[in-house]
Amino acid sequence: MKRTGIYLIGYVVLILGVLAALWKMGVLARIGAIWTLIGIVILIGFGIMIAVSHGGAKENIEINRK
């Protein structure tokens, strides 16, 4: 698995941990389900953007033809 995929999996685990903490504190009950889902979608989109931007530089391979 490439580093981008591992980064994205780690980011999803982070989001799940934050959501569990907010649920345990009762914050999610006050916010509501729709706003929680909107926040999750935004965070996952942000994580994908960061993962792709840190995916590494693409290098061109130069082939010498004779």
C-alpha cells in the first residue's frame, strides 16, 4: 500500500477517535446528526486533499534511444 493510502487510513482513524470523544462528552447530541455528517464529509475531503498533496513527487523517466 502506498504512503497516500496509509496516510488516509490514519486520518480516518483520527476522525473516528475525535468523533468517539465528542460522543462521549455529549457534544454530538447537541449538534445533531446532519451537522455531524456535514463535518465528517468536510474532514474526509480535507484528508484526501492532504494525502494527495503529500503523496510524493512524480519523476519522469528519460529513455535514451539510439
